[in-house]
Amino acid sequence: MKDFTQHSKIPFREQEIRCEMQFRELGNCWHVYTPEQFPIVFGTNDDFKAGMNLVAICAIAFPDVKILTFEIMSNHMHLCVSGLEERVKAFAAMLTKFLERYLKGTSRPIDLSEWNRIPRQISDLNDIRNVIAYINRNGYLVNPDSTPYSYPWGANRFYFNPELKSFHRVSNECLSQKYLRKTFHSRLLDGCCGLATIDGYVSPVSFCDISVAERLFRDARHYFYKVSHDIESQQNIAAELGERIFYTDSELYAFVISKCKTEYNVDSPPLLSRDAKVLLAKVLLYDYNADNHQVARILRLDLQVLDSLFPPR
């Protein structure tokens, strides 16, 4: 059994050096993403399973592109990968090409030319941590029945979850030639026959370098903080990509408590002055996509007063 008492004895600086070395060993890293404002692409479980299988197939076709994590939402995707830029672009082009073939076969043809975006190069260790956390919480934000550890369509739920990884490594199912030809309308993917599947899709455990990605964080606690509490970093990425990201009451409340203490020298929202509440309300509404009901709850403001100051959008 793993000795969980040992890691806590490693000094902070040494942990950070280890993480930095892991980041440098990866070489060039990229955030591959598709537009958020887009029609529904993945509308059924079969669609999502096809998407999962296609990411796996592209990973096999481009072994020099290392997938650290990815997530599939109903109308867009995010991936964090490492590799040479031209290879990453070719990987993304293959993904788009065969996804279009799949959609034509479902009688829902969709032009995915807008998905051919230039990947954003990741600048440093902190950036890649933020990107991984952003991707791994993306599905949970749009699905109220999920958490970052249960949303099924990506690699997110396997992070620091050894029991689930072990479960997904045991499978008696595999992709068949018949499935591949019927789903993606091509014989070019026949070489991917035999990939192990679970519940009809290839598990990310078999093609994502999750253990490498985990070593970019000091420990599981650090990763959990990035996913669940560091909403300012998430907002920065969303703003850069032009995406609208939504936060739960608890996430916004933690942000407000931090602002109360660091900027206004009070312990909680009720102790803020009216002017301070209005300023914070503006930040929550326009920078963090909160709605008036959330702001009223968090800042203890009268909803009618809030509506008069900031008419609902």
C-alpha cells in the first residue's frame, strides 16, 4: 500500500522543482480548443462514445502527440497536449475530419471548419496547471448532475483516482472493424481494431498520460484546489478564449470572502459597505458571469435594488 505520510515531508520548493522539471521534459505544450458558441455536435451517448473513441484513435495515429487531458462537451471540445506544433495541428485536423464523417452518417451533417483553430501554446508551469484544471472542470460546469470527478466524457475523473484507473484497465471488450467502418465510414481506421473498451468506448486511461499530468501538481490536494477554488485563474483562461464560464454559489462565495479580507478588511459580505457591495456586484456580474439572483444571495443585497442597478441580461 502507498505510504501517504512520505509526500508531506517533501519541502515545498523541492516539490515545485520536481513539477518544473516534469513540465520542461514535456517540451512544447498546447491548449487545443473549439468554439463554445456552436450548434450541438454530441447529442446522444452514442455521439459522446464516438467522440471518445475518435480521440483514442487519433492518439494511436499520432504517438508523438501526448494527451495530458481532454473533455468533450455537447458542442465543443478541449484538449491539453504536448508535441511539435505541426503534429498537433495534424492531430486536430484528423479529429475534425473523421468527426465530420461520423456526423454525416447520423444524418446530422455539420460543417466543422470553424474547429480548425490555431492551438494556444502554453507558456509555463502555472499556465499548464490552470489549463488542465480548466479543462477538467468544463463538463461539470454545464452538467448540474456531474462533478469534475464524475463527468464521464473526458480524462478528468481519473486524476488522482487510482481505484477508477485500475477498474478501467480491466476489460474484455474491444473496438471491432465493423464498428469502426460503420461509425467513421472509412477503412483507414481498421488498424485500430482491438483497442480495449469499457461500456462502448476506449478508456482515457489507455491513451492519456494522466500520471505525467498529475506530476505537474505538487500533490492531490494542490490539484483539488486548482479545480475547485482557484476561480480567478479559470476566469482568465475563459476571457482569453472568449468563452463564458459559469460558477457555483460556493465558488463565487469563496472568491468574495477572499476579496472581503484582502481589499476591504472585513470577514464577510454583510460587513461590506453599500458602495463596496455594488463594486463587487459589478465584478461578479461582468467578469464572472453571475446572475442577479446569485449576486443577491452572496452579497446579501435586495434583488429589486440589484435589478434596478443592473437590469437582468
